[in-house]
Amino acid sequence: MDIILLGPPGAGKGTQAQRLVEHHGMRQLSTGDMLRETRKADTELGRKVAGIMDSGGLVSDEIVSAMIDAKLSDMGPEVGAIFDGYPRTAAQADQLDEILAKHGRQLDHVIELEVDEDALVERITGRFTCAKCGEGYHDVFKQPKQEGVCDKCGSTEFKRRPDDNEETVRTRMQEYRGKTAPILPGYEARNIVTRVDGMASIEDVTHAIDAILAG
Ligand code: AMP
């Protein structure tokens, strides 16, 4: 089963994708994570990607679609893909259709996490992750059980994303509204969109997504 998790920055796509990986053995394909790897490299592309990400703008469709194509080439048909943060434009949505067809796959569900935009800035600016295992935390909503120690792997190092500041978040939301939200009607016409209340608790959102996958 291949699905898209759609929603503005901070809607909980990454958190839910990780849970789907753990519970259902699916694979998370996050173009944001792939680009964070790319920007680490001291190359022209790395620097270009870093500049775009720090501004909150979008990296070129060709670059992100090529990354998705490459990842799907490594995956057997039995492993479901969770597209997280992709597609983000109409061109990417078209490219994804072509890529899936090429790999003999098809999109089963587009799950839209609906959230109150005012809450997103607080959600995003407070979030941090374990530097070792990537477990997600939040200053207000999800502190580690023992202060400064990752619940999952015991590491004491944490990190924050450089683009999780208020100014960049506002630009990322504008990009979502202007370029990503308009791809929804095309999926609606195919009857594969389900909306989930992304303001509910992490557990409740997971249950709602599980119910959709169970059909
Ligand atoms: P994310 O981790 O999904 O919030 O993505 C972080 C940043 O990476 C975005 O603000 C964009 O600059 C870039 N990015 C991630 N995915 C895409 C995509 N599908 N298309 C264009 N840019 C992307």
C-alpha cells in the first residue's frame, strides 16, 4: 500500500510516518529528510539546497522527484511507501504518478492532516528530536520522560531544525497554501482523499490513520 501524508508544516506528518513504519513495516520517504542529508555535503548542490530550505522556499521539482524515484528503485513491491512532504506542487504530483507507474505501483490513499494554522507556529518552534535515533519531542507537548534523556534510545543529545523559526515557518505555510493545497482536488477526483483531525492527540491521529489503512 502506498500513501501520501499531506498537511502543512507541523501537522504531524513525520510523527505519524514514523509510527506507520513501526506498526506496519512501511517505509517513510521524506524529501525533507533526504534534502537535510544533501545539505550536509560541502558541494554546490548542498549549499544551494541549504539556502532554499533556510528561506522556507521549495527545492526544484526535478531534484525531489529524482530522489523519490531513486528510493523506490531500492524497494520491493511488498513494502508500502509513505510519501511525507512530497508531492508539494502540481508538477510533483504529476511526476509521482509517472514514477509510480514506472515502478508498477499505485497510490492507495492521500491522508490530509487538518490543523489550525495558529497552533502550527507553536508546534513547530517548540519541536526537537533525538540526535541519535530521531525520536521527536516538544518543549510543551512531549518532553522526554527523564529530562535530557531520549525515551527511546537513552541518548542525551538533541537537535533542532534551523528552519523551525517563526519567519521561515510563515513562508513554509504560504508555500503550502499556494502550491501544495491546490493538488488536493486532483486526488479528490480520484476518491482517494481522507481528512483526519490533526489537532487530536498523536494516539488518536494514529488510530484514525490505522482505520483508513484497514479500509
Ligand atoms: P519538511 O521536512 O518536509 O518540512 O521540508 C523542509 C524543507 O525542505 C522545505 O521547507 C523545503 O525547502 C524542502 N522540501 C522538502 N520536501 C520538498 C518537496 N517535495 N519539494 C520542494 N522542496 C521540498
